[in-house]
Amino acid sequence: MSSADVQFHQVLIAIEEGKSRLEQTQEEVEQVKDIMLDNMKKADERSGKLNDLEQQAEDLLEKGKVFEKKASKLKQQKKMSNKKMKIIFISIGVVAGLVVLGLIIFAVIG
């Protein structure tokens, strides 16, 4: 082989090696691109799920406030009901006491 043939052969080998390196680099870039796209997709999904969780938390907080108001109102109603029952029982006791006292006085006088 002549020196021109040897040089030409070396140039061809260098070109082939350059192509394979370029192809390898392009494949790696493509893999990285795919991974990044997948990560972006997952981040979007997580963002949606986080928004859903945030909305659920807000809903639960609102329901908790409503529950607290209703519980407080019910507690107040029960206190009033208990007071009314105490007044009724005391009134019955006083009336019964007066009746007994009246009977005793009537028995003593009469």
C-alpha cells in the first residue's frame, strides 16, 4: 500500500470512529431527553395530586369549622334544655312542698 492509501485508510478509520462517537453521544442525549421528559411528566402528575390534596385539606378544614359551629350550638341548646328541666323539677318540688305544707296546716287546724 502506498502512503496515500495508508493515510486515506487512517482518515476513514477516524471518520468511522467519529461517527460512532457522535452516534453514541446522540443516543445518550436522546436517553437523557427521554428521562427528562418522563421526570417532567411525573412532576406534572405530582403537582395535580398535590393540588387535589390541598383542595381536600381545605374542604376538611371548612367541614371542621361547620362541625365546630354545630357542636357549639348543640351544646348551648343542651345547656338550655338542662336549665329548663332543673326549673321544672324545682317548680314541681316547690309545688309538692306547698301541697304537703298545706295538708299539714289543714290537718293541724282542721
